[in-house]
Amino acid sequence: MSSAMLHSTLFGLLLSLSASAAPLRYAEDRAPSNLNPLFTTTMSEARLNELVFEGLFTDDTELRSVPLLAETASASEDKRTLTVDLRRGVVWHDEAPFTARDVVFTVEAYLNPTTASSEAGRLDFIDAVKAEGDYTVVFKFKRPEWAPEDKLHFKILPAHLFDGTTAVSRSHPFRTRPVGTGPWEVTHFNDDNSVSLQQFTGYYGKSQLPEVTMREVADKNYQAKLLIYESLETLVQVLPRDLAALQNDRKVELYPYQTNSWWYMGFNEGQERFQDPQLRAAVGELLDVGRLLAPIGTGDLLTGPFVKSSPFYNHDVPAQAHNPAHARSLLEAAGYELVGRQWMKDGAPLTVRLAAVENLETAQDVVLQVQAQLQSEGIAVQTEFLGNAEWKQRIWRDRDFDLILSQWTFDRNEDIYEQFHSKGSRNFVSYANPAVDALLDQARQAQDPQQKKAILREVHAAVAADAPMVFLWTLDNYSAMSTRVQNVIVHPFYFFTWARDWQNAP
Amino acid sequence: MRASSALLLGAIFGASCGSAPEGPASDALPLPPDEAWVAQVVLHPERFSALIESTSREGWIAYHSHRYGEAWDRFGGDAPAARRARGRAAWSMARTQEDLARLYGETWTRLTATWTARGTFPASGGAPTISALAARCADPAIDGPGLLAAWGDTGVAPWEAVALLHHGAVGGEVDGLLRAASTPLAAEQGDGFVRTFYDPCVHRALALGWEARADEALAPDGLRAWTAQDIGLEGLIFAPWLSTSELTKALDQHVPDDQIGGTVATLAAPTSMTPQQLAREEVRQLDSELLRWRADLKERAPAGGEELLTQLTLAERYRVEHLTAAARAAIATSKPRRALALLELARDVSEPGISPLNSPSLLALTATAQLQLGHTREALDTLQPLREAYPETLGLTEVLGDLVVLESMNRQGDSKEN
């Protein structure tokens, strides 16, 4: 092929892209259960919200904050006030106009204690907000804010759909019938847990994909087959074990999706027995974590609440060894006695319920392995696989569990305050250590990068010593796409932030 | 390989990411099909055996796995083939250290600018001096005397010992500097923490040192001498250049050493294509050609040749070396988007760390492109596999970590369950 021919091929490709566009179908392991941004707790919800909702600011492709629903912003000299002029001509998916009232409502709804938004912590720097006319909003901050636009990325909600109250219920119909200002509107939240979206014709900007469909496919093998056989265009996350096969498929391309994500098994310290660090440490030492990881593929085993590449990871913390003999001595010290093949205390067998999200193939594999490993060492394990709604109710709200297997994913801040501070909104394992609380408070206030690193490395060591969780692993994260999908840049956390520019050639 | 394939390869990798070519297009390389080192190994496995016997099997295993320091040690002796093999190992290590030096320099530049803009850059202690030193070492044109002068200008007496190590390193004695690289240059008590800074010039000195070693091995004329003689399979195997003639031509055209095999010609591309899209399309075209070439070689290979093609992943290795050189050229011409797309497609994702197909340079260049595109946290992630194999990168990862923390300090963190 000559260079002229190549040129002509490229030009042809361009023409085909501009001629028409095909829908984008993507797979999630776990469907969203609540599309109201006030109650977003999972990555699949956050990703879908990215298509439907917008914030005042967003990231450009170089991760700098740029206005989205904001037009301009000006800060006061003392950095405690920000005046934001809003973009004109924006309408909600139901055609109602977007105004300053929506912004004020949104902030108040997030911060209303009755709403109990899982995202409230992201707005706790705001002291007050008021509208000045239809298109100006004035924010007052609790402390001087160096670059407040970096914090004003939360999604804005339509005030007119919430009956004038900022105390919003999780079960509000908005959870499955969301209305945003984003490039795509939700048309169906289907019985099979799939979600259908179509291009919003009233959108003020441009987008290329006429339709987007999210499908819940828990089986990773099946996901890969759907992509290879062109029944899907995008897999959000590929397991390490499947990477080689997908990389060798010429109709598929892999894109790094470098979330900071780690797996863990958490103890419910709300229960008295799990307040004993010896029991927690014993369970950790009974597990052969390397064997648990094997069915998933390769990954980095972790010693604490950060991924290994994190600036906060403390490389001096020793890895927890698989040490059944030591674990037995810890159990004895905690008052347990091995009777036959079962650990007992006060006449009762040591039994734990281990919960994970249902239908998630990878989590199920790990849960069954944990069950087998612990049972062979005399700890009875009952497994529980919970649906999304039940998970949110039992784990997040009622804290009705013994042990959970789950994963946390962090943006580039890697702020673990919500997970490990005793007041953290995501601390459903009820971990509490006043020293760690103090360090996490200091870390949030630190203005020197090296000081912040030092503090959080200390937190790593302290949390590892307390063992509120068995820290498992982090995986290399890649997404996979059909080569027909063009112009792809993946946001390292929200994934779809720049999907407006994506194209799918028919 | 057919001549048309060669033309295509040449055309593809000179492609600019914009509409206009950046300079005069050079002629595409004529690539005699069986002169390419991949073909030499596959079609003449006896030549590969002879190479192994005349140099060092362990040396080539180390080189193939990008353990250049070990390869250098194993390619001992004064025989021309051993010297050339040693020169290759040193040359590759110099490229790697240069890639790391570029990244280190850019990181320091960004760190200083970001920190200063926030108004919190430490005005006292070692930070201002080390920042100034880092700026000197960020200059790719700095040479050995320049580097030593930069150390002298700091006027910090306790650093004289480190400056001496640099003096040795630029002359090829790199071991002392390597040992010292994991110790902070400055450690000062901050408010409840110890502020540390590592040697910001370590990779620049190591690059110069390995360059000196390559020159010594390839004396008297260094890399250029290769084309004046029969460079043998040891001068070609696993290289981004396929043949002696390609290398000769590139050197004649003054292609920088570190970009040989990556920039050959230029191609006018449709203006509306993004650099990433264009790069991905080019790699698809390359892959089609390589696939055909590989199949052709496999068909013609005698006993043993096909096994070498498969077991040593020869075609894949050439592909990744070529894409890496092309990406380096893209970075040198301020095209990080293009570089990143090429590197993402070059990387063997089934191997998380350094492997025969994932070189340390590939990782360093990926991190550089990510840094230039503002994806600083991702750059840190990319560098993680270097931590064990290249312990001297500790200072680089710490400074990059400082930048990550600074850049995200205003942000309100977000976290979700998976």
C-alpha cells in the first residue's frame, strides 16, 4: 500500500464516520440501582450519571477544571466567596429552563441532613449559597478556597421536580426517571436492569452518539464474548485474565482506565466480637490471599488502604503473611478453643456471614474461596449474595453484616477520610481510632504535599496495624472497545466525561 | 518484506498529527526483505546460534528482558561481536536513563511552577537550590562538564561527595551513583514531618555515563562506527532499526540516535482526525503489514526458525521497539497525544511489569506523555513497575508524587464502590 493509498483509506474512514453514527452499547458488572446523584454509591451509577447530568465545572481532557453549566466565575479577594454566572439557554431533559434556583436547590439538598446524601461530604466546604437573579449564584465558603472550581464538579439537579423540598428521599421516583442537562437522556430503566439513553435534542452542545445502552452483564467471560461478537461496543472493565485474548483481537482496542481501586474484606466493628483485633488479625492470617487472586489474574497485593502506586502508600508496612499457626495462637489468645475441627467460644462455634454483591461472578469466586479456606481452618462461613438495593439497605444503612467482600474506587485524590474516619459517611465497617481521625483531619488541612504524604503514610501504617479490613489487591484496569468507536479518551475515574466526542461508525 | 510494505512502514511512522508535514519528507526506506533482523533470525537460525555462541547466551537473555546492566556485565571480552553487544546494552541503558531524565526534569519544572503559584514553595532550606539544580539538569543538551559545573554552582559543601559520584558516573563509573541514588540529598525537619529531596540529576548523569560506556565499547567512533563496518546480527537484533542500511540512512540524515527507527518520513493526514485517532489508525495499518510479514516468514522458516519467531516474539518485539522510537520522536516534537496513543497500543497489557515487550523506556515515555497531558496520577501508576528494577527512580516517583498531591489539593475527593 502506498502512502497515497493510506491517505485515501484514512479519508474514507473519516467520511464513513461523518455519514452516520451508530449507538454505543456498554457493559457493567453491576447495574445502577439509583440514578439520583444525591445517592450515588457505585461506579456504575457514577459513570451513567456522567452521561445524564452536568456540574458547574468539569475536567477538560488535561484534567483542568473548565466551566460547564457555569459560564464564568470570579472569586473575592479573601477567597471565601465565589460568584458564578451560569450558562444561558440550557434546558433540562423535560425542556424546563436551567436557572440559579436549581443550583441553590442542589447544594441545599446535598447538605440537608434529612436527605442523608452519600455525597454530602463533597460539599461540606460550602457555608451558604444564594441566587442573584436567574443566572448568578454566590457561594460562601467555610474557609478560603484556593481554586473552588475544582470542587464544584458535583451534579446539578432540577429543583422543579422535587416539590420544593430539599429533604429528598432515596425512593423518590427520580431514582429511575432522572432528568439532567447532559447530552443523553434516560428513556428506559428496563426490567432486565439495562438502561437506555438517547441523544438529548435540546442539548446546548454537540454529541455524536445517537443512543447509549448500558447492559448489566455479571459474567466477565460473557462480556468478552459479547464484545468480540459485536453485540457490545464497550466493556468498562476487563479482568487481567482476559486482557491477552482481547488485545489479540483485531476488532478490539484496549484503553487504560486507571482508577485507584482496591479489593478488601471488611469486618463489622459494630459487633463486639470484631472489636477484638486478635480475631480480625487471625482471619487475615488464615487467608492465602495469593490463592484468592489467582482466578482473577494478576494484581498487586496490598498492605493498606492505598494502591501501590499511590504517593500515600507506605512501602515500609510489611505484607501480612499467610500464617495459620500464628493465626491459631491469636484465636486462642482471643478466647477461642479448637474443638474437633471447629473454633468455639462460650460454647458457640465461631461462625461468620460473608456478604458480597449478587451476580458478580468475580466476587462470588473469591467469596467461595474465602469460605473454603476459613472452613478448612475451623471457622464456619455462611455466604450471602445481596442484590443492589438490599446491599445498600443492609450494608450502608443498617450495617447488618459480619464480613463483606467489596471494592473501593478512588479518584486521584485518594481521600480515604469517608472510609476510615469515625465520622466518615462510607465507614460502614464502623472503624474508629482517634489517632487516625486526627491524622485524617490534619491531612485534609495540610497545604504542603510532603506533609500530606507523611501524614497519610502514617495513616496507612496505623490502619494496617488495626486491621479493620483484610486488604487484598489492586488490579490493572483496562477498558475494551470495538475499533469502530473512535475519538475515545477515557476519564480516569468517571469514564464518560468526554464521551460527547466519541463516535461509533456504523 | 515486500518493498511496498517497507514504503508503508516508512510512511506511517513519519506521520505528523496535524495536517501539515513538519519538514521535508524523506524517502521511505528501501527495506530488503531478508536483510531485516527478524528475517535473519527466522530464516537463518544458524546465524542466531552463532551469535549466541560468540557472545553470551545469558547476556542476550538479559538484553531481551531489558536488563541492560546485567547484559553489559555478561558481554565481556574484546572480540568485536562482544564489544558491539556491549555497546548495544550500554546504548539501550543510556536511552532509558535519558527518557527518565526527561521525565524527571519535566516533573521538577511542573512541581516548582505549581508549588510557587500556590505561594507555599519552601523559600528556605534545600528546596530552592535543588529546584535550580533540577532546572539545569532538565536541559537535554547538558554535558558532563556542564553537569559538574551545575553541582559546583550550588555551593553546598555537603553535596561535594555526591558531585564526585557524578564526576565518576559521567565517565562511565555508574555504580557509586546508583548506590547513592536511594538516599535523600536533603532531609530537613518540617512541621511534624521530614522534608526530603533526592538527587534531581541522577538520571542525566547515568545517561551520560552509559553513553560513555557505549562509546568506549564502540570505540573509536561510537554508534556511527557501526555503519562503517559489518555490524553483524548483534548490532541489529531487537533494535528499532531493521537493517544496516536503515541505520546508515538514518544516521546520514542526522536522525537523533534515540529516534532511529521511529521517524522516517512524513505523511499528510486529514486535518479533522485527532492525533490519537490518526495514530491508532496508523498502528492498525502497521499491524496488518506485520501480520502478513510474520505469516510469510513463518511459511519460509526452516526448522528452528519458526520456534525463534514465536518464542522470542520477534515480530512483536520489532513492533514495540519501532512504536517506542516513534513515540519518543512524537514527544520530542511536542505531540504527547500521538505519543500516548502509540505507546498504549505498543504495551503488552497481559504483562503488568517490565517484560520483553514492555521496556522501561516504554513506561518512562508513557509517563512523560501522561504528565504532559495533565494525567499526573496516571503517570505515577505507569512508573510503578520500575520501582524494583530501577531503584534509582525513587527520587523521581517521590517528586511526581509531590506534584500529584499538589495538583489535587484543591479537589474534593470522590470514591465509590465498584
